[in-house]
Amino acid sequence: MATVHLRIGDLVWGKLGRYPPWPGKIVSPPKDLKKPRGKKCFFVKFFGTEDHAWIKVEQLKPYHPHKEEMIKINKGKRFQQAVDAVEEYLKKAKGKDQAHSEDKSKSEKGRKAAKPMKIIEEDDEDAFKGGSSDKPVKDDPHFHHFLLSQSEKPASSMEPITKRLKIIEEDTRSTSIQAADSTAINGSITPTDKRIGFLGLGLMGSGVVCNLLKMGHVVTVWNRTAEKCDLFIQEGARLGRTPAEVVSMCDITFSCVSDPKAARDLVLGPSGVLQGIRPGKCYVEMSTVDPETITELAQVITSRGGRFLEAPVSGSQQLSNDGMLVIVAAGDRSVYEDCSSCFQAMGKTSFFIAGEAGNAARMMLILNMVQGSFMATIAEGLTLAQATGQSQQTFLDILCQGQMASTFVDQKCQNILQGNFKPDYYLKHIQKDLRLAISMGDSVNHPTPMAAAANEVYKRAKALDQSDNDMSAVYRAYIH
């Protein structure tokens, strides 16, 4: 293919993973931000958002030659706002060119104005938020480094300023389709035209549905306690009277309930999912359950001609509300692809685990086993500090300056010290996950002594009426 010449200041269409092409401008990266290894790429700042990313040259197209093509395939409101922002800046740049030309016309008649895209200020933040700026033009000396060919293979990784953005195919055969800051990137999601159903509006499900609606998906909801649907109906969701009705009305139906029994009842019970399944209907189980339950559900769904995907999520109520869950999927890969815009709306990262349905359940139980055991250990450390006359706050301060520092540790410990156990992830659910993980270990004759010990502490906390509190309430098992 022909070599394309790009340089700092050029307006382009940048393809960011599975997101639609988005208008942006090539700018100089911050001095402390290293360029990714491998193929050559540009640092692009996108219009209509505050997002930046390294984009491989194969994922870039010049703005003007491809404008009409891109407008035809992207119809979202945010996309149109971004295009309008580009046109406004081009208009402003053209005005600057004309003024500059008039100033020089007496001595340099006939000289052509510089290309508008070259004079947009690269550090003009308002330009990429939909506003305008009168800052002076800067000429970047680095553009001579960019003579790039379009003949290379598609890119597989990008790196924004605030967090790494990866689209990876690892040796483990798992695949991450996207990772993004939902507050910046998710605004560019093109929602699927498939009708979406959602069953279960608990701590996690409620946040997921909010983000699906926010990003323009057509969603039909059902919940065992019907009153929980009212808020979502007000926000534009449709109401299904039974799980079977939701499935029959929708192309893809998600489920997110509390445990294996609830998941089975939802599918196999009266007016359940199975009664609404027809050939081609998709069912996505997002509940954290055991692999055996997933295998059973997959078999009954596919026996009716349905398509099945498991996609349990790692996170909390707050992360669900923020659209920052981690989704781990397995099963029908084509369903996974069809769910792309949904996963982008609800999460920051999605992984597909190759192999049989049940592999995602196995992975999620292991993840939650580690998290639950860790939380119990932190609670044990806090109470031991108190018992030995040490300051719990000092313990936390030291912990958060060391290698184990994390938002999870800081938030959970602060809540413990404040006596705030409002559920972000129910204690009864993390205990259920520990129990299932231990059982999974038993099935393959693998020892899980740490998880078993943690499980006993959570069972003690449940006996102290902490089931419906946050998992951090395991702390109370040590002080009673």
C-alpha cells in the first residue's frame, strides 16, 4: 500500500480497539510518557473527550478524505458532537489563516494559506472538549520522525495517559477485547442494535443496567421484587413481566443473581428463561456460580437452539455504578462478540477464556477466593494491632505506603475504622464464593487451606448477623 505521511498537528480518524473511528489530532506526547515498543504509532488527542492514546499507524486515517465515510457509519450523538467540534476548529483555523494572509497580502500576494489542521494548538484543551481557544501556534520539531507505512498489520495495544489500554491475545489463550476509562472512552460507544434483556437488579445488576441505558442500549428489565424496576422504567427501560417474556422479547438476555440456586431457578423455574428460548436467542449468565451450574445451564439453553455465554464480573457496587467492572467470559465466542458494546458500557476490561463453558466460573471463583482471603487477613491484622496496643490508623498508613497499597485496602480499612459496613459486596456472597472455590479445589484434589481458614471466619461473621453487610464486616468476627 502507499506510504502515508503524517505529522504533529494532522487531523485523523483514530480506531481505538473495538470502538468506532473517532476524530482526533496528532499531538506531542508528554515528555515522561514513553512510546510503546514495536510498530510505529502516533499520540492522538480525541475531540469531544479528554482522552489521549498511542494509536498505531494502521488505525489512523486522514480526516478530510474519510470524513463522509465515517459520518455514514457512525450516528451517535457524542460522535456528532465530536465532528462538530472538529469543524468549528477548522473554521476558526481558517479564519486565522485569512487574517494572516491579509496581513501579508501587500508583500506576498498569491501565497496560499497554511493548512488549517496545522495551526490548531496541540495543548489547547478546549479544542477537544467542544470549546475554542485563541492560543498561539507552536511548530513541533518532531514531525520529521513520522513517515509511516499503512502496509503493516493491525495494532494490538495502546497506552493512554491515565491508564494502560490493552487489547491482548496471551499465551493462556484468553483475550481482552477492551480496557478503558469509562468516563472518557465509553462516551464513544456505538450501542448494538440488538434488543437487550436484563434479569436481576441487585447491587451489581443495577449499576450495569444504568450504564447500558446511559450508553444508548434498548433494555428490558425484570426483577423478582418488581418495585426495583420502577427507577429503570423512568430512565427509559422496558418492563418484562416474567423472565420468559424478557427472553422472548430480546435478542440477548443477561442475568445477574446471587447464587447457583437462584441462577437455576431463573432458567428452569415457572415462566423461566428456558420457556422463552428460541433458536438464535442469546443468554449471558453473569452470576458468580460453580462450574457445574454453568455446564447445566449451557446444556439446557443450547438444547433449545439458544446460544450461551457465561460472563461473571469482578468488582463491587461502586465499580458497577462507575462502569468499571472486569468481565470474564467463556462459552460461545460469537455471543461474546455480539455483547461487545454492552461489555464496553459496563466494564473497563473484558476477557474471553478459551475452552468450555465453566472456565470463566473457575477463574472468577479463584479471583474471589484470593480477594476474600485477603480481606480476612487485613481484618486479622487490624484487630491484632489493636490487641497489642498499636494504632490501627498507623497500621493502615504504613500498609498503604508499601507494596500492598491499593484502593481496595484503603477503602475497606477506612470503612472498618469508621464502623461503616454499608454493603459494596455482600459478606454472604464472598463467603459463598469461598465455599464454592474450596469445593472446586476438592474436586481436583487441590489443597486450599488458606481459603478454608478464611471461610471459617466469614461463617463466624454470618453467625453474628453480618451477612447483609459489606465483606469488610468480617472484622467483627475477630472482636466478638
